[in-house]
Amino acid sequence: MLKTKIGIITVSDRASAGVYEDESGKAIIDTLNEYLNSEWTDLHEIIPDEQDLIEKTIIDMVDNQNCCLVITTGGTGPSKRDVTPEATEAVCDRMMPGFGELMRSESLKYVPTAILSRQTAGLRKSSLIINLPGKPKSIRECLSAVFPAVPYCIDLMDGPFLECNEDIIKPFRPKNKIKTNS
């Protein structure tokens, strides 16, 4: 059985230049390791805040590497270099605004500046792309809010069945859609 591929893109000028360690990408991997019982492998890239490079990396992970899910971290704020949402929108076939709305709503429980975050999500071919903020603590908070919908979204796009550790996170699936990998 092939492992499910999940793309993780850290968008950071400083982390890509080696100025500091990529804690955000590691936070995503750690969280997914807790959430998923399914076998999966990550394709992890650390790139600078350059819209064309973000677009090319997402396209490669979806079109060539066959990732069913691509999660970005960083580049979602209001600074001029924060262009991850624009790159995501440019490569997606359809946008999923509910993800960003829920993530901001969740973050507002912790910080009043959550309204400055522009994270979003969208669909490219049979893949879901989700933009997360760049702080490891915020990554966990945002993923916890939206992840219950992720496996079913991937099901609806005929992607791989993602089995979750329901002691940690309980995905939503209609009762007639629950199945196991065989």
C-alpha cells in the first residue's frame, strides 16, 4: 500500500536562509503524526516569501508529487512580503473560505490580532491546500479547529481515506461514508 503524501511548505525568508530553525513546519508534522493513524509521508519545503516560488511549489506538490493535502505555514499576515494567500488563490481551481473564517475565529479566542491573519484554503485538482499562520502555537490551534473537516473533504475529492486517532481528533464523516482502508 502506498503511503499518503502530504505537502508541507514553510514560507519564511529567514528560515529559508538558515537564520533560524523551521519550528512551524515541524509543528505541522508533529500535529499530523498525532492526528493520523493512516500511513503518510511528508514532502517538506522551506522557501522564501516569493509568490512565484510559492505557486510553483504548490503546483509541484499537487500535480507532480500527488499530495492530497498541502499545508503552508507563514506569509499570511498584512506585511508586503506576506503573499501566501495570493499564491494559493492563483493556483487553486476553487476556494474554500470557511477554513480561513474558522481559523480566524479560533485564533480570536487567544489574540485580538487574529483579524490581521489572511489564511485561506482552496482546491487544486484532487488536493486541498490550507494556509496556516507561522507561529507553532497558532498552527496547533488552527489545525485543531479545521482538521475534523479535512478527511471528509479529501474523501469528496476521491482522495485517500485518512484514518484519524479519534482519541486526539474526531473527524466528521456522514455515517454512510465511514470505511476503512483495505
